[in-house]
Amino acid sequence: MSYPPPSECLPHEPPMVLLHEIKWVNDQGLSASVHLGNNDIFDSRADVPIAWAMEIIAQAAAAYVGINYRVKGYTSGRLIRASSFSANATFIPKSTKLTAMVTKIAESEMGVFLFQGSLSEGDVILAEASFTILVK
């Protein structure tokens, strides 16, 4: 199955679209590939500080909402709270393929969604987060 480009599912414009491609999506979650090496917002000589993982994971959740909830009129989500964030690295490697994955934990009729997500390099989890987004 093919999915829309991440730029069509996010409230951002390039170069702030950090997801490269939607790999799969279902009613409970989404997985997307991430390639930071070609992004102009980052210094081309250095890896990316791990704090950017929160934004990447949140973009995966926003893309999930943009794909699964368009029929309800929701087009994207915005991060409103990160209840936890843990990192197993200091930097995100720019030269490798990464995977952002999110799972929807709960949702309300008011458009508030709770997610858990991660950013990984192969089988190695670089960062994990639990967070809330508000959709509109």
C-alpha cells in the first residue's frame, strides 16, 4: 500500500519535515523512515543532538493522525505535552537510516491523543517518549 508523503500529513514545510517516508500505518500506529543526512537545517558535518528525537517522534504521531483521521476533519496534530522522554544516545547519527514508530494509547472525543513512540537505528532504540498531541 502506498501512503501520502509526510509533508502532506504534517503542519510543517520543508526543511522541518523530518520524516522521509511512511513505511506502514494501521489503526493503532505508524512507522516512518528518517534520513537526516540530507536535511538543510542541520550542520552537514555533525550528528544531530538527541533532543531532536522528540520532534521526530511527534511528527510520526502527527502523520498518523493526518492519515487516519482526515475523515473526521482532523488534518494534523501538535505536540502539547511530553510526559516522558528517555535517550540511550547523545546524538542521532545522520548517515544511517532510522525508524520512527508510534503507538496510539488513548484518544478523546475532543481531539486529544496519547502516544508512545521511539526512534531507532536498526534494533537499537535511540530514544523513547510518551506524549500528548492535540489535533485540529
